[in-house]
Amino acid sequence: MIDGELVTIIVNLLLVGGFLWWMLHPRHNNNEEPPVPKPLPKTGKMRCPMCGAEAKVTGK
């Protein structure tokens, strides 16, 4: 069968490994605020110089 010292070593390694996993595993914090979405780009209105129809302008 398995020697008593070997069982002790295996149990200790499992305990240490489980403790390290518990300490290093990322925890999900439900108290965090959700990220703020980026504001939409400004839209402007202008008239088309060719036909005079209203057009939306986005960006610069």
C-alpha cells in the first residue's frame, strides 16, 4: 500500500494548493458600479449646398 509519509505529503500539498487557489482566484464583487458608456458623438444639422436638403453631420 501507500506509505504513511507519502499520504501526509500529498494531503499537505493539496491543502497548500487549495489555499493558494483560494487566495489568488479572482473574486467577483457585486458592489462595483457598471462602467459608464461613452457619450454619443455630437450630431449637427446643416443644409446641403447642392440641393438644400437637411443633412446630419457627425464627427469633426
